Amino acid sequence: MNLKYKVLIASLIIIILFSFSVEAKEVKLIINDQKVESNLIIINGRTLVPAEIISKHFGDNINWINNEQELRINNENLKAKLIVGKDKAVVNSTTVPLQTKIRESNDKVLIPLRLLPKIYGGNLAWNASTKTIYYNFNQVTNISVKKFSNKSQVVIKSVAAPQYKISHYQQPERLVLDLKKISLKEIDNSTQMFNDLIKSIRISQFQVNPATVRVVVDINQMSDYQLIRDGSNLILEINGEDGVNASSITSSFKKFHWKDKRIVIDPGHGGEKPGAIGQSGVEEKKVNYQIASRIYQQLKSEGFQVILTRGKDQNLSLMQRVKLADNWPADLFISIHADYNYKSWINGTTTYAHWNASEDNWALAWYVQDEIVKRTKTNSNGLKAANFLVLRESKIPSILVETAFLSNPREEYLLTTSAFQQKVADGVVAGVKRYFYN
Ligand SMILES: [Zn+2]
């Protein structure tokens, strides 16, 4: 291409960009009462916004895959692929058609504004006199369970009260609650609470376009249920049959001597498998081992029989770890890990059990979780159900403790300190004792 053409093309691009930005400056975008500072671009009457507003306004990280010309949004509930030059996007394996193509301009990926309500729910509104686009979206921000003597309440918190539809199914008995035009934030797709009434709760971004959050409550037994609106909260109240004590999650255990109890402590990863690595380079395998060793020492000094699954920097397969506990045979299996999330602000302690775990097993998880967070003052992310191999294949009560987040700079530091490690260890030991003693 000769120079003349290059200059011509360059000036054309400048003119096009200039005319876009002039047009865009006249139009304002307000997302949930917050003015968007990024420039909008309007092409053929369609508004495009820089993809960076996804991280700014929705808190989701975006990754740019250069050789695929593809933008990815990835969190526990949302997997989206936006490809430059395409007039469709893939959101949680649903293809969403777009009225205008995704573009790249000045190193910024521009996405059609209309895609956002399809991903995050909510509505767009246009005020012609002020040339302002309003985008209001709704999110489920928290789900918790309140226990009463003969009933349980599942409390769903959201920014604004959502429309809903509830269905009751049998075999297995469950309540399915669909919340409309709403998205899910910071709540994972896993079970959390349980008692005599509720077996488990599952929550997911069930559908995009229209955005629907589905809450499935698996029921152990119930006489009836009702939905109650409380401001923007929605409360699903589940009533038990007479004589059911919804608050009891533990049964009584026999008294025993500590020395009769055999406990396997499993420091996660090891050897060539470092596990998660924090921003300043702290390796999960290392802190797991240090914490596990403290638990080992502490349990020993209390009189328990205890073994560690691995040596200081050794790697064992997950199955070998389970087998070790089975062959001994052990009474409890406790795996120690540190958590990771690409969102560095996420923090706290979580204890996992298998989703088919017994009530005893869940009681162990609860005691350990409770005793750890009491001491470490970390944010309690509660109990979660998972299908991890070490939990699934184990024949004895087994839990996996995610002590804190290596991806969170503050917790990465804490995980290396002996004070924090000891608090976690003391918590695990106190939880184990409470499990056997209660
Ligand atoms: Zn791990």
C-alpha cells in the first residue's frame, strides 16, 4: 500500500472515531444509579459499550484470548464467550443472537449494550429528553437458612424483589423456585445447609435470556410450605410434621477415649503438584503441610492416634490417600487445603463434605468449620457439598477444609504465619473433639 492511501485510511479512521465519540458524548449511561464513565459508541442506532464495564459494574473478570479474538467472562455461575466480529455470543452454553457485531476499537472490545441484560438480567430504559440510557439489573446477593423448632426458612436476598414461580416435585421431593429477570452473584452452585427438613439447597444461573436463577430445595420431609415477601427478600418457609426438631443437626455420640480414635490428616497436593500459588508465590502444598503438621502434633498431644498421608514434599495420588485411611482403618479423614479464586477479594474459610455424606459427617464438617472461624476470625463461607474424590471414595466421615484463600493477598500472608496456622490447627482439633464428644 502506498503512503497516500495509508494517510487517507488513517484520516478516515480518525474521522470515523471522532464522529462516534461526538455522538457518544451526548448519550449517557446510568447503571443502577451509577454513571458509566466509559465512552459509548453508537453504530446504526445500536449502543456499544467497552467490555471493561463488565468488571467495573458487575465485578466479573474478563479475559482476552488474543489468538482467538475472544473475550471470556468466567465465574462460578457465568461462562460467556464474546468473539470479535461475531453477531452472537455464547452465554452458559446458550447462543445469544446480537443485533450488532462485537467490535474492537483502540484496543478495546466493544460489546452491544443489549447483551448485558441478557447476561445479568434487568431492563434498559431510554430517556429521550436527557439522552440517557438507564440500565437497572437485579441480583441475588445471598441465600441463607434460618432454623426454628418446627420449621426452616430459606431467605433469598436480592437487590429488588424478583418475580418468581415455585413448583413442588416428588421422588425425590423438592421445591423448585425460579426467580425471573435476575442474576446470581457470589453464591456458588452448591449445597450449603441441611437439617431434618432440608436435605440440600442448589442454586444456579439456570437460564440467560431471560435471566433466571433457579433455587432447588431438596426436602427430607415437610408438611407444607409458603413463600413470604419481606421487602426485597423472598422467604421460603418449610414447615415440618409434628415432632420434628428442625434445629437438630447432630445425633448423640457415645463417650469414648481419645486414644481409641484414629485420625488421618491429609495435607493437599505436594511434590510436583504445588496446588494453588498466591500472588507473592506462596505454594499451597507448603502451607497445607505446615498446618497439617500442627494438627498432627496437637492431636497427638491430646492422645489421639494420628497419621499424615504424606511427607513434607511428597505427592500421593488422591486414591492412595483414601486407601491409607481405609487400610489403617481410620475413624476420620481430614484433608487440608488452601482456596483460590481469580477474584482476589474473595476470602474466608470453607469446609466441604461429600454431597451424599451422612449426618454425622456433616456434623463433623460443621464443628470443624465453626471452631476454625471462631479462632481465625476469617469470613465463614459455610459448609459446601462437593464430589471431590477424597470425600467420595472414603468410607469414613471425611471433610476437606479450605483454610483461607491464597488468591487473597491478606490471607496469603496469614497462611504463612505460625499464629494463623496454629489457630486453624486448634480449630480442627477442637472440632474433632466436639464431634466425638457431642
Ligand atoms: Zn488444594
